[in-house]
Amino acid sequence: MRGVVGVLALQGDFREHKEALRRLGIEAREVRKKEHLEGVKALIVPGGESTTIGKLAREYGLEEEVRRRVEEGSLALFGTCAGAIWLSREILGYPEQPRLGVLDVVVERNAFGRQVESFEENLEVRGMGPFHGVFIRAPAFRHLGEGVEVLAELKGLPVLVRQGKILASAFHPELTQDPRLHQYFLELAGV
């Protein structure tokens, strides 16, 4: 039986992720409350504003439930841009910012510049080949724990990493027509 794929729909570009999944034949569930996680095997946390995502996830009781499910191994996660920041163990310069803390990385917000310095770049993704990355106020993974593998780099900085069933990208794959990263996540999650 296929598991349910959820998209955290508190803020940010969750609709674009739902559309990317739809193109792969997957109907995604919008997750706004703890109850929406029932039956969800994989959860995508979209880009947007990481502080807002963290505060709302805490306020709606999602933070603890997502953390518990990840720790018990029953939930795979894919965080893009702000979503990747929320997953991280530590956020440079923002020690009080709400975060899930399940991905063993130290992340730097806006590492590649502010909104007006957004850009697109072709990346080489390990095991996948070329992938077009859309970077908008993109973070970078500055320090990685032992179990974190780098799948793509830009200017010597990791921008796509994996730790077990957690995938995190500094860029926005949902803003391209290329389904391969979403497909990779579904395979990682066993969906």
C-alpha cells in the first residue's frame, strides 16, 4: 500500500510542491494540523519564511509530532530552502529561532544573498546528473554531522544533502518542471 504524502501548508510555496507531486501521479495532502499527519509517510516542507514556518508549526502542535515521527522512523522529510532551515540542528546567528532540529547540519540563512540577488544555476547532483537550481534567498549547509551526505554543491558549499530519510535542498526544485528530486524523495520514503 502506498503511503500518503503530505505538504506542510502553513506558509510558503506548498502549492508548487503539490503540483510537482501531481505531475508524478501523487495526490498530496495539505498538512496544517497535527491530525493531518495521520497516515502520512512522507512530508515536504516548502520554501517560504523559516521563522514563520517554525512559529506556526510550534503553535499548531506540528513541531513535536513531526519530530517524534522522524525519530521513530515513520516519517521521511524533504525540506526546500526555508523548509531545510527549519529541519536543521542549528541556524547560524539565530539560536532562538524555532526549528525541528532533526537534520544534523548547521545552516546559514541567506548565504547566497538577499531576495534581489536570487539566481539560477545548473548543478551536478550525485547519482542524478545535471539539475537546474533556482536559488531565492538560499541557505547553505555550513557544518555537516557524520551521517550527512552531500548530493550537490555550489561554489564549494553543500546545497543538497541527505541524512537517512531526510532530504534538504537550499534551492527550489518545485519551481522547475524537472520531477527527479521529488521522485528521488518518494523512493527514499518508500512511497
